[in-house]
Amino acid sequence: MYIGHVGAALAAKRVRRSIGLLVLLVATYAPDWADTDLCLAGAYNPDGMLSHSIPAVLLLALVGFAAYGAVTRDWTGALVIAAVILSHMFLDWITGYKPTWPGGPMIGLRLYGHPVLDFVAEGIVIFVGAILYGRTLPPRRRPWVDISIMVGALLALQLTIDIAHMLMKSLPKC
Ligand SMILES: [Zn+2]
């Protein structure tokens, strides 16, 4: 999943308002940041075993939980951070094709091969996340206008990615 992960971050804001949106955005893309780090380190693994397999994501969630809890002493918030990191794995199973564990099967619905379906799936997550997020904002500033603009921008980004998928069979990730 690409931009859909933003939806998970927005939804989490509803669960624990005290967590900064930037922190939630870092958490929601944690496995992809891991990919970026591996890429920069020259150790990129194309199947995502080191970043997207179940043990890898559990480890990332544990690190996120410990880091957020240690810094803020908000252990409920730390649980939310861990859940957001885990959500990356489940959402990627909808759109992608990811390793489970070393020697285990690959799983996922592989919607990237069907860009229209991918856009619908990511769009739903973005939309639901934005609605939940909107309810955390004070009502006086007509937040729904801001939310609509945000949703429009996120959907436009996702559309760009899906069109790129239509034109090229696979997008370079590293
Ligand atoms: Zn990912």
C-alpha cells in the first residue's frame, strides 16, 4: 500500500490525540523506512524479508513501542504507535505480496497488478482515516473544508502512483 498508510496514521490520531501527526506518519511507514535504510546501506532485499515479514514488522513495532514509551512515558500512546506499525503489514497484504517468515510462503492480494482496485482500496483507507481525523479537530474552523482538501491531495497522489503502475509493470523501490 502506498498513500493508504496515511489513513492509518490519521485514524490513530482519533484513538490518541496527544500523539503528534508527524510521529504517526513515521510509524505508519516504518517498514518502508526500513527498506530505505537497507537501500542506503546497500543491503536492499527485494522480497522485503528484512522489512515486511511478520518477525521484521513485530520487531519494528517493539522498537516503536519502546522508543515512544521511553521518550513520552505515555505507554498507551506507545501501544497505539505499535498498532500503527503493525497496520502497515496488514494493509500491505491487501495490495502487495509480502513474505511471512524465512522459508515461509508469500501472501497478499497483489492489487498493484490491478491499479483501479488498488486505488479503490487505498482510497477507502484514506477516506475512513480522514473522517476519523476530522472529528479530532475543533468544529469552529470548518475543518471539513480542510479535510476535503487533504483527502483530495492524498487521492491525487495515490492516483499518480496507480497511473505509474499502469504505465510501468513495477516501480523501482531502491
Ligand atoms: Zn510497505
